[in-house]
Amino acid sequence: MKRILKIISIVLIVGVALKWLDLKDYYRTNFRELSKKEQELFEWKSHYDEYLNHRNVYGKYFGEDEFEFPRQEVFKIKMLEKDKVFKIFWISKTLKEDKINEIVALFNNPMNFDWGETTWGDEDVDYIFKFYDNKNRLIGKVDMCYHDCGWVRSKPFTPNIKYGQLTHFGHEELFLIIYKLDYWK
């Protein structure tokens, strides 16, 4: 009897773990990451005298198709919002199809971002935008520390968000998108 309970417990634990990974889109991703050579373009070089050199490298690639986020066509966007009371829970919303291009354009416009340092962790994330292709695979993700710091980070990487700090204009644009009821299903 103990052996049966042990087996059932193990099966349940494995089942819950697999379901959790599925909810996290672990099995359904199709990120188009930069090649090693492309990554080297954006790495800090020891010969840089100041941040200006590094920023100029980023600036050279603003608006380039090969570095736009998420580097493939988006068919669906979900936004996860951290619950204000119970911080371990997330509330999910799906963006209306006619608003998808607006959000993709926002994250590809360097005017929405500044050069501020992005020293924050996963525990600071208030919102997560998930971008999906036509096969419902996760192709892009933007984590956002919106309320406390105004920073974002993307996967896959794009130079268009600079170091990830939102400008005042970018912050306002995202505010309008997040809180406009007619944007969400």
C-alpha cells in the first residue's frame, strides 16, 4: 500500500511540474536569438573610452529589420500583470488583434527608451508581455518593472530598447496600453 501511495505521489508531482512548465511556455518556444557574431556587436569592449562608444554601436542598428523585436510575425500578445495584493499570482489578459502592431512598434521605437542602467531582478517584474506566432509558440517576451523603476528587458534582444529604461513618453504610451479597456479581450 505504501508503495502505491509513493508511486501516485511521484506521478502527481511530475504531473504538476510538467503542467507548470507548460504554463510557463517552456515547451512551446521559438525565439530567434542573435547569432554569436551578432551578439559580439553589442558586447562591451575594453577599448571603449566611455558609454558613448557603446551607445553609438547600438544606435547604428536602430530600426534594422534583422534586429527588430521579436524578429518574426506576431499573431497574439498576452499580458501578465502581477496581482497587487497577492504578489505571487498573475492576472492574464489577451490583446485584441487590431492592437498587436501598435505594441510591437512601441517596443521597436528607440524614442521610447533611454540609456539608464537595468539593475533589477525577477522579483521586481510587474508586467510580462508574451508574443506568440501563428502556431501559438512563444517568440518574444518583455519583462517590465513598471511601477517602481520603469525598466524593461526583452528576449530576444533588440538594440531598440537601448539599456531598457523607459523615457517619459514611453512610460506614458505603455500606461495607455496597459489600462485601456478597449485594447484587451
